[in-house]
Amino acid sequence: MTTQSGSEYRVDAREGRCTCPDHQYREAECKHIRRIAFATGQRPIPAWVDADEVDAQLGEHVEETPKVAATDGGVTLEEFGGDDRDDDRPEDCDCSPLFEDLACWPCYRDGFETPNPHATGDDE
């Protein structure tokens, strides 16, 4: 992981280890380990976090979807700031409004678990 300051640290998400001084000397869960937990969906992003302030690449290179904590203490599996990603739908998207809860294969393949909200079904 490369930080904003340009420092580089190795994070082992499976073992919960990081090479940063904070983790090495305090043996505490550092911010790098927490970021990995958010990116992999292991830890929900707090509900109070502004979606516009979250790194757009969070969770981009992992299979799991980042989760957002709900105000009732639960979590939602929807993509954090998911509305912003609708423009990233695959070109071969063929979601149909007839299948309200089912994404088409191209969307599902690209990580979208819900159908394209802008699908019109006009391609048929």
C-alpha cells in the first residue's frame, strides 16, 4: 500500500499485519489494516461517512463489495456511493426492467449485484 505521503507499507490482510511503524511498535490495528478491511467488505463503512469523500477505487480489486453501516446498526450490501457507478456499467449491459432484482450477466460479471436502474429494455 502506498500512502498519500508516498510511504510504502506491506499489509497482510489474512494475518492482520502491516509493516508501518504504528503497527510494528504499538501492535495496534493501524489505519492501513482498517482500510483493507473496508475495501474487502470485512468491516462496514460507517453510515456517517460522506460517499463523495471515499476513494473511488475502494474495493476495486477484490471480489467482495464494500458494505455500508446502516443507521439501525446493520449493514447494507449496496455499493458505497453506488449511484455514482451507474455510468461504469458494461457496454453490453442488457438489464431488463422486467427482472427488478436481477442484474444481467454482463453487469453481474463486472461486480454489479443489482440491475442497471437506467435500463429501459428498448434493445429488444
